[in-house]
Amino acid sequence: YDSAEEGLEQLQQLSDAFAAVAARVEPGVVAILTEKTVRVASRDPFRGTPFEHFFGNPRGPRPPREGRPQGQGSGVIVRHEDGYYILTNNHVIRGVDEIWVELTDERHFEAEVVGADSLSDLAVLKIDAEDLPVVPLGDSDEIKVGQWVLAVGNPFGYEHTVTSGIISALGRRRSVDEYGSFIQTDAAINPGNSGGPLVNLRGEVVGIN
């Protein structure tokens, strides 16, 4: 009985630690909204078929129209000696025309890209804001396989979702051209999580999802 009670108490302590880390990290995790203008050609479905004479567009092909697809990802606010920056994935902001950052207090800021690297899939953004909540940076060289981590982000448009897992492997690479420094985790990472932080149980960023 004493052993069972002690085990439950340890599990409760671990659960409380997860909750404390999530509460500490969430304010510094942002949603990143992007827009890209594309030209969409208007297509005549009957062109080149036997029905073109009867059902085709008699005035010829219509001019292309513009569309503005929207994308979404996540990011994490960090502090540097010269101000606040936001870390995210390069593929979240690559080739877009506008980037907006939404904070947990629902404030929106237009962001500019100040650095990007396709091989590590990392990008650094800057917004004009003060007194932002930040998430401290940890040392990813100190993490070990089997350690607990939390992933925070906005998967499928759901704000501030937290998932847990362990470090599954280190030094992974996705192709021969990329750096062999990717962290593999079994914490759930879904579309929209891209760019959010992977944090240790001290609430420190050790990776970008």
C-alpha cells in the first residue's frame, strides 16, 4: 500500500511538472499567419474537346485571376540583447508576401524576416513590440535520448496545444544535404505545429518542431 501511494504521488508530481511547464511556455508561443498572392488561370473545361463549339467560351480564354491562399504555423518568442525575436520554420514563411504574428493576448503584428536557412529549416522574424513573454533557450547538446519533452503549437488551427513525449533519437537528417542535427521525438507534431518550440521539463527551448 505504501509503495502504491508513493508511486501515485510520483506520477502526480510528474503531471504537475508538465502542467507548470505548459503554463510557463504557452504565453511565449505565437501563431504565424501568412498570405501569398498567386495567379490562377481560368480554364475552359470544354476546350480541345468535341463539345468546345457548343459549350466553350465564345470570347476565348478568360484572363487569370488572383487568389490569396493563407498559411499558418507556429513560432516562439526569444530575447536577444538587441530585442525580441521569433523563431519558426523556414518553410512556414518561404515565398510568402505577408507575415503576421498573433500573440496569446490576441494582438497582431506584421513581421519581417531577418534570417532564414533552408537546410536547418529555421527562420528568424522580428516584430515591433515591447514587453513580450519569452521562452528561454536551453542547450540542445545536453539533451539525451529518453528525456521527456513537450511540443507546443497551433496544430490544425487549434491554439496553444501541448503534446508530450520523449527524445527518440538525436543527430537525424532528412536528406544527404541537410545537417545531421535533427531531434526525433514521439510527441505528436501535426500541421500547424511547424515552428513551435520543443521544450524540456525546465521550460527551455531545445528544438523547433
